[in-house]
Amino acid sequence: MSRFPALVGALALAFCSAGAAVVTPVAAATVPAGPTVRIDNFTFGPTVLTVGVGTTVTWVNQDDIPHTVVANDKSFKSKVLDTDERFSFTFTKPGEFGYFCSLHPHMIGKVVVKPS
């Protein structure tokens, strides 16, 4: 068992020496590309997030009950998110975008989008 990591390293070195590319797969769904808002304990965190134009924000439901993410101006709206599900939205114009959970309207947050 202890020789297995050494064998993997030797194989990787052999492929690199032969000019072949070594690619380590990473599950894209596990790491959001941009800023993340956690949904947990009936709150959005951070409550206010400031980003630049063109930024994709991802909300992740880490609560044990379903939630949604709905813009006050209806510019974005998620489906009902179960535990560990995600919703992403790319902000293409500056402004302040308030949002809430349609299932629990006391849950509110805001994304402030600054010009590039």
C-alpha cells in the first residue's frame, strides 16, 4: 500500500518526461469560480457583497431546508435550492441588487455591483 503513491509519482514523471501533459481532474461543481454567498441558518452571508461588473456570484444552500434567491427587481430568480444546491448569476451592469428568499421573506441580502 505504501508503494502506491511512489508508483503514481513515477508514472507522472514518466509521462512528463515523454512530453505528455499531466492533468489532475478537479470537480468544477465543488469550487465556485467567483464570490460565494452561503445560505445557512435562515441567513445569507455575507448580507452585503460588493463585486465588479461581469462577476458571477454563486449562492450555496448549506441549510437543511430549501431556500430560493430572488432579486427584488426580478432580474434573477433561482429554483428552490435543496441542501448543497447552488445558483449562480453574472452581474452585467452596475447597481445595487437586493434579493430575498421567497419561501422565507425575512431572509434578505444585497449585491452591490461597481463599474469596472
